[in-house]
Amino acid sequence: MKKDKKLNNPKPKLWNFWNGFLYAIFLFIVSQFLPLVLVLYPILLENYSFHQSLNWLSSSIYAQFLAVLIYELFTVIFVFYFLRRKKLKKDVLGLRKFYFSDILYGFMGIFLYFVVYYVILMISASIFKNLNLNQKQNIGFNTVSGFWELVVTFVSLVILAPIAEEILFRGFLYTTFKIKLPKIWAALLTSIIFASLHLPEGVGGLLWAGAIDTFTLSMVLIYLREKTNGLYSGMIVHGLKNGLAFFILYMSPIIAIVRFR
């Protein structure tokens, strides 16, 4: 008699949808304010005003790196804490064993992202005539100078952000939505939330082109999550995408200066 594979490999029981959704909101809200409190508190003790403290933070690359590090660590630690309380393993989020194919899917995914993003952006620009495709994005790290400041900026944007954001959004939040919704709706809602969080990053107004960018990126990353049953190829795509932005913003001006000296 043939054994039923489903009985041998039962689907793990996950958490309550509302518990997971509210926990994700809690993580996001606290992680936005906790780094500011921890980084700015010593400065505020020196009788600086809050405005002066924010100006100091915006001009200190190392302070911004510390804030990013606290944000990413807090997010990852408390997602893992949630899983531990539910007695679940990390592979329910896609953190299973790493395979060489994850690298291949990562490079395939970055190509897919650029193609889909270009098509959607061109369609959006033809429909919304006032869409500003040249609007600058405020990602912090605006006063980078010197080797070590470049290093900590690279680590913040290209390594830390992709790891933590994939665990929180394509891992925890997407898995939570799938408990209650079909995959397509879970993917759309996760991507809309992810894109909306990048809207305020525009210089001079909402960053609609950036929201289209991050929405497209999220949909591709969720496709890779489903295709590979893991987060690693998505982390690679996210890192490559941020790495290209890092090169354009920080490295290409340096290369141009050295080249034309």
C-alpha cells in the first residue's frame, strides 16, 4: 500500500492571520522610531534641540549606519522571536538550505525585474503625463566621503537592507497574507504596502516613480519566493538592484573625477 505523501509531509500550521498582520505593523512602527531614539538620545542629553539632533544625524554617515543596523537587527530578531514563540522553523519564511540554483535564479530575476519595470514605467508614463521620472530619491547617506564611509554605506544599502526587508516583507508579511488570501492577492497587497512605504522618499513630493519601481521589484521577488520556495534569490536580486543604485550614486562620480584629472 502506497503511503500518502501529504501525510508524511504535512503542511506546518502557521499563526493566526490577524496576530501576524498586527505584529508586522508593530514591527514596522517600532523599528522606525527605535533607531532614532537610541542614536539621538545621547545627543539630546547634551542639550541639543531635536531639530539640531536631526541635522547632526543627516550629516553623520556613521550615525545613519548605526540607525540602519539597529533597524535591521530589531526587525530580524523579532521576526525570529515570533517564530520561536509559535514553535516554527525559519523555513516557513523561505529561509531553507541555500542552493547554487538560488544564485542562478537571482541573476535571472534581476533581468526579469528590469524588463518588467521598464514596460510598466513606460505604460504608466503614457497614462499619467505628469509622472516625474527624474525625481530624486532621498535614501539618506547624502554626505558620503572617504573609503570607510563608502564601506558602511554599501553595507547599509546593499547587504543589510535586502536581507532584513526580504525576511520582513516577502518572508513574514507575504506568508501572513497567504494564510487568509489567494497567492495573487497576497502578492499584490504585500507589494502595495512595500511600495507605499517608499512614497515619502521623494525630494519635493511623493516618489510615484519609485513606488512603481518598488512595487514591480516586490512582485518579481514574490515570484522568485514561490518559484524557489526560498528568499535567497530574492535577496540576491534586491542586493544587485541596490548595488547598481550605489554604483550610480556614489562610485560613478568618483570614477569620473579620477578619469578626467
